[in-house]
Amino acid sequence: MGLRTDAEGKTWDSVSFAVEADRIGQYADAVGESSPMHRDASAAKDAGYRDVVAPPMFVVVYSSPAMGPAIFDPEVEMNFAAMVHGGQRFEWGEPVCAGDTISTEVECKSISERDGKGFYVFESVSTNQDGAQTAKGSWTNIVRGVG
Amino acid sequence: MTASFEAGDSLPEMRVTPDAGLTKRYAEASGDPNPIHIDEEFAKKVGLPGCILHGLWSMAQVARAHGEAVGDPLALRRLEVQFRGMGFPEQEVSVTTSVTEADGGRIVTETEAAQGENRIIRNASAELAV
């Protein structure tokens, strides 16, 4: 039984996310980021940001909505019952602030098999309303028992 | 922040214990609806000992440990991790980090997160602008 790799190179429509200050604060609370810059616009402005600024890992909040259509695409054919999130990489660029609109595009970079496991690697590229890249993500999902 | 870092330095260890309600708060904050993190019965039905931590929450702890170590939560330029053992609520997570490269305004680290002997994030590396 070979692993189906047709979806390699496939891209999905970009998904936009409007960043609100409350959402940044809620996320900062959940992960324990205590800086007032994530909650208070004047604290963020004192530090040189346009508005309440998101912690780097807030990338998960604004890029995940674009990941859904990719990983649930029937053409990718991932077996969710046997899937685990195996690895994650982010690179950060322009900071993300309240009031930004972030667009994220996802591409299936590779589907490969090793030791009976399928490795599905997706790349997300997120840009703000000015076209500046805020983050690039590489998401690796591992599916057992494909060999 | 004017602290300087050299290759071989350890960054301060960060310890945090996720409380029983954490996974629900993180699920809401992150938008991850997967029931294996928030529904004890569902988690057991699919063969887990109970609700497990979100890997991306654990990764966020590694990110936070770096930001706190250099005194700037926005210093992180890159973070890559592998998720291995499952993490569980109500057990202390410790993040340990050492500097592998330091030149001018840039440091590179190797880092991991563990609950006791259970290393939940390993082979991880970060780059920061300091």
C-alpha cells in the first residue's frame, strides 16, 4: 500500500484573520505571557509598537484557520485517527498588533513515508495588511501505519 | 536588556504547572477544538490516560522561557520543536535551554521541555535577536 502523494505542491486559498486586542490578551493569559504590552495599548506604544502587540506564538491563533482546509482536504487523505502533531517550526518577521489583518496561505510541501509512518509537511506564510511577512510556519503531521 | 550571552551558557530554567482547567482555556484562546485535550471521557475512549496538553501550548512555554530569559517577549525570531511524549495537566513542566551560538545581537539555543523524565518537547532550537 503506497502513500498517496498527489497533494504535494497543492495550495489553498488564503484565509484572513482580524486581530483584536482582547484575543491577544486571552491568548497571553492562557500561555502565561505576563507583559502589559499584550494587554495595554499605552504599554505597547511605550515599547515602540503601534498597538497591543501579540506574543510570537500568537501565530497559532491567526494561522490555524488557514490550516484547517489543508489538513482536512480529502485529496491529502490523512488518517486522523492515527495522526499526531510531530513537529513545528516558526520564523517570525514583522510584529502583529491589534487592528492588523493577517492573511495566511498554506502549501503542502511534502508527503513522504519512513519506517511505516507518513510525514505530511505543510507550510504557512502569513502577511499583514501592508504586505509584510509576520510569520512562516512549517507543520509536520505524522500518521502511523501507512506502510 | 544589556545582558550578554556566550555559547555554552545555560538560560534560566522555567517551571510551570498547568492547572486542571488550562487545556480548556488554551483551547478557547487558540481555537483548537480537538476533544482529546478537553474531554476526559473522549480522551479515555481513544486510549489515552486522560486529557493531554496541547503541543502548541507546551511550545508556547518554550517560547516564553526564551523571552523571559532575554527580557523581551518579542525577541524570538525562530523556534522549531519536535513533539514526543504526551504532556499532562497538573504536572510541572520544566524548560531547560543552553546557548549554542552567540554573536553580536543574535543567539541560537538548544532547548527542551519535560515533565519529570517525560521529555515532551525535544530536539528543539531557537534563534533570538537580543
